[in-house]
Amino acid sequence: MSTVLFSIRGVETSVLEFVSAVVSLVGVWLGTTGKRITWPWWAVSSAMYLVFFYDVKLYASAVLQIVFIVAAVWGWFGWAPTGAVPGFLNHRNRMYWFGATIISVSILAPLLSRIGAAATWSDAFLFVGSFVAQILMVYEKVESWALWLIVDAVGTIEYAYYGYWFTAFLYAIFTLVAVVGWKRWYDTNSN
């Protein structure tokens, strides 16, 4: 699983990390188009990243992949065969999701610290923020992309900090893709 595919300037990228990243990028890009086929791609990439993150002791990120797999099944059956029909949350629901995210991160971070996770606050935010963004995406809410933008930026920083440069680069691309997804879904809803 940790077979090195290539090394650039001393930074090694495993076969598993590389293939997971490519499959994940395809899945996320398909998500910006609202196509239902996004969900099998997410499930496969999540299964691969589950193994990768567990191996490098980013436990919240590993468990998050299980959430993504469940959400992929849910999204596949929840979205119409023609794809997503984006809508907006009302103000009250936005505040509810924001508050729930902050409280959940505050509870999870100390738990991660107690089990010896490699990261605590950032990984807690990646877990909770991704969980919430994924639920909003399954429910076809435009705000999912705004949250993905923040989550992906944090992921870029965390994975770079721990030296997982290829995954950090992937998350940097995800940050840009989130902008595209946000615009596409916003424009679709505005028409």
C-alpha cells in the first residue's frame, strides 16, 4: 500500500495516494456539473483514501471516508437520474448548520488529541465540515460548495504541513473546483 510511485525533491507519493487523488478529482469535478455519476467515483476514491489516511494516522480523515461512501450511496439514490436540482438553504437553516459545525469541531478535537491523532483541530474541522458539506450536497444545496471551499483550503494546509504534498495539491485543486461548483450551482438556481 505504501509502494512509492514517484518522488519529487524528496517528497514521496505512493501508488495508493496517487490513484486515490485522480479518482477523487474526477468525482469532484463531476459533482460541479450536477451529474449523478459523481457518486460512484466518490465512493471508490473514498474507499482508497480510507486506507491511505488510516495508514498515516489521520483518523478523522479516515473515518470521514466512510461517511463519504454512505453519502455516495445516499446521493446516488437521492439525486434524480438527470442530476442535481440545486437550491438554497433558508437563513435559519444556515445558522443551524453553522452552529452545529462549530460545536461538533469543539467536541471532536479534544477526542482526537486523546487517541493520539496526528492532527486535532484541523482534522476535526475537515471531518465535521466535510460531513456537513456532504449532507448539503446530497440535499442539493448551493451552500455545500461554499463550505467545500473552506474545507478544501484547510485540507490543503493540513496535508502540506504533514508532507502529503500530492494530496495537498489535490486539495488546492479542490479549492478551485469548489469555486466552479459554487458558481455553476448558483447560476443554475438563478435561472
